[in-house]
Amino acid sequence: MLNQGAGPLKLGARFYDSEGRGYSITRETETTATAQLPARTRMVVDVEGGRSPFNVTVRLDGGAAQAGREFDVDLSVQTTRLIEIQATDTSAPQKSATLAIQVSRRPAPALPPPGTGAQPTSPPVEVQTTGITQGGTPVLAPRLRLVSETPTTATIALDADPARAAQTEWTVNGNPAGTQAAVTVNVTPGQQVTVRAELPGVSGVSQFTGYYRYDYPRPGTDTQTRNLALDPNNTRTEPAPDEGLTSPWMGGTDVFSALRPVLQSLPAGAAIDIKGYASFEGDASEQKRIYNTDLARRRALGLRAIIEKLEEEPALQAKNFSIAHAAEMSNWTSQGFPDVSTRRIWWKAVASWTPANTQGTITDGIVRRPAIETPPVPPPIQVVDPPPPAPPWPTFRRRRAARPLASSSRSKSSFPSRSRSATRA
């Protein structure tokens, strides 16, 4: 995270789904915005300018204000919601800012009518970042993300803070598409569009902040601290979401990748001063101060290890930076307690130097919408009639079968006869 010092307090927000895909807001004014989101996302509030620490509260649909900078947004039942964000800083006089975001659920593809093989009229659009460079050096941010879509268009933006995003120069299919925070492209089913987003460099950059998870690096030797910091999974350019020792990062990129192009912008022999910090957890005892002082020192040492490792690369071998690191505990008891959203911003180390100008970034990607797949025509159902029933036997045959004729061996004498006397009687 690049820190350019105090300035007007500005608010922004980003949303991430369960697969890590980002969704940005569309600004209508300085204090209002809209966003189209999946059914469930995680919101991260961005604060720019002012003086930290910040007090940030969020209200959902006019409810009670909740302190923090990360919230779950559920649109699975209620498809539209109003998010109201308010922030104040610690400068004198105090600065404040507000942002109201009307969020709505992204329309799901229409289901085919019952009994038909019809497919949705327009599949969802797909956004893919294919490459990012800064001054010719591969980096991991800023990435492309989807803002909104219709059945035939998609609005794309960079995953960057709002002030910088507004400076994005867009190219669509090789043609200039203006300088603006977002660009809308035509993409119908079966089409693919190439997109390039160029951000200019930043002037007067004097700091770089690297974040760790809560209570990391853990106590150990300096070698162990260095090895932990050199693992890209253990540092980030944005704070950890909570106190979990293995919590997944919510945004940003690893410090190693992000710091490389920044160091390339510094002159040879530049002096880099690194300060490590620790959050205050409510216990000001001498034992806790000693523990947190060493934790802050380890965080500064970890950032130093990353810089020294990067100096071994050919592009930075001639820099010969002059590096110093130490714990910064002069304001420890005011660093974040009690809320985790303010404590986590102190799980960090900050490298400072004489202001320099960084190079711009180029982000390439594609926006595509899958073709509508026509379902195979099912084979006709053949109805096989049952065979006709056998014709009935003729009547005389049935009777014979029922009453067989008398045997020829049976003579008339076999039957009783009436005697003449009986007849006469």
C-alpha cells in the first residue's frame, strides 16, 4: 500500500465473492454510488487521505451503525440494499466523509420454459486479467474486475482506489476508449473483446506499507523471521481481515511482488528507514510492552529481508540501498484498541525514503461471453403399439371344447330304458 500522506478524506468500497472475484462500485456523485453483486459478497471499505487511525461505521438499510471496514452483504433474499458508510480521521480539525451505495443483485440468466430445450438468451460475461506490468516488470495488481453487465454489454474497471482509477486510459480491441474510471464494452454471446488499462505513475511516493497476520512473525531467531517474511503467503499490501493466524487475505498482493517496481524507481544508494508496529490489545503492562516491541522489530526485520532479497535481482543489484530497521512504539497504547478493524492496521512495517516517482502500470485482459449452446435435439420417441389380440375361436369349436361327443363304445343299452309296464302305468 502506497501512502502519500494526509489529504481530503475519501471513501470507496470493493466487493469479493466466494471465489475471490472482485466487483467495484459505479459512482454517481462524490457521496453516492451503485453496484451490481452476486447473492453473497464480502465488502471492504477503502479510506483515502486524512490521518490514521480512522473510525469507520457502516449502516445496512438504515439499521444500527456497526464499526469496521469489512462486512458480509447478503442479497439472496432481499435483492436491493442500501449501504451507508461514514468515516472520521484523527487530524485536527477532524475530517469526515460519507458514501451511500445502493447495491442490487446481478440478474440471473433466465431459465428455459418448462418442457422446452431453450437456453438462456445471454450467458454471464467473463472477465480475465492476462497480464500486468509496471515499468516492464511483471506485477500482480491492479486487476480487471466486472462492475455491471447487460445481455449485450459489460462495464469493466480496475481494482484500484477511486482517485487513481479515474486516471485509467482504456484501449478496447486496439482502439482508444477514453480516460475514465470504468469502460463499457459491447460483448454479445460468442464474442470476445481485448482490453488494456493504463495507469500513470505516482509522483512523490515516500512510503511502502507491508502487512502481516495477527501476532506474526512469531518469536524466533532472526533467520526464522526472515524466512517467514520471504514466503509470499505471509505478507500483503492490505491488512489481514481478522485475528485468525491462518485467515485468508481479502485483497491486495504479496509484498515481495508489489515492492519490486517501487524499488526500481528509487535512486542508487537511497536511504530506506523501516519501522515496525504492533497493535495495542488493552494490556499496557511492561511484560506486554516488551513482547510487542520485539514483535514490531521482527516485522521491520521481515520487510528488510524482502528488500535485501530483491536487491539480489539483476535489475536491482546496483542500487546498494542503505537500510535501517527498528520498532516504533512511541504511540503504542493508541494503536487500534479495542476494535479489530482498527487494530489490524497496525500489524505492519513501513519503509520510508526520500519522495520518488513510481512508474505506471499496464493491465491487459479479455472480456468474453460464452456462446449460447443449443441443446441437442432429442430423438423422436417411437411408440410401439402392442400386438392385436388373437381372434376368438368359432362358436361351434368352443361348444365342442366344452361338451365333448359321447364315445362310440357307448351303446344305447348303456342308458336306462323304461319298461313297458312302466310305460303303461
